[in-house]
Amino acid sequence: MTEHPDLARLQSRLAEFAAARNWQPYHTPKNLVAALSVEASELVEIFQWLTPEESARVMDDPGTAHRVTDEVADVLAYLLQFCEVLGVDPLAALAAKIDRNERRFPLPGRGDQQAES
């Protein structure tokens, strides 16, 4: 779905993995976005009771760093699968959103803010 070769390759690998296990019937937008939410919550859980200082050092502990990278991978995997199913190019969507935010939140002294989200 995306024009970026590395992302497209990852999306293909995810699709092949799911197809080999006949998981496509379960990979509906509703199910994928629910799974994405669960995985994002598991990432939040790692940081839940940490102070800001502790959260900044979370990657210093190998065990916690491993948990963080695993949850990041899970979040990205579900997001890429969700985008594939709906035909969304995630990089194009992000670039367009950054463009809108730059117009919405201009640098001080560079014009009026526009109400756009």
C-alpha cells in the first residue's frame, strides 16, 4: 500500500504470515484497531507508574528495553495491517498531517493560526 520499500516489505511479510495461518477473516478493521489499542495500552503499562525521570531512562534496563521494543513492534504491526486492510498509506497520511499541523501551528510571527485538524 505504501511506496516506501521497507514499509511495503514489512506489510507483505505481515500479510503472508497471516495468510499462512488463515487469519485474514479475523483481520477486519474493527479487530485490527482493537488489537492496536490493546498493544498501545501494553506499551503505556510499562510507563504507568514511572516518574518522568525514570521514563527517560527506561531503555537503560535490558529487560524493560526488550519489553518496550516488543510492544513498539506489536503496535507498528497492527497499525501497518490496519492500513493495509483500509488502503491507507501511513507515510503519506503522516506527511499530510505534518503539513496540516505546520499550517495550524505556525511559528510565532509567521501568520495566524488556522483551525484545522
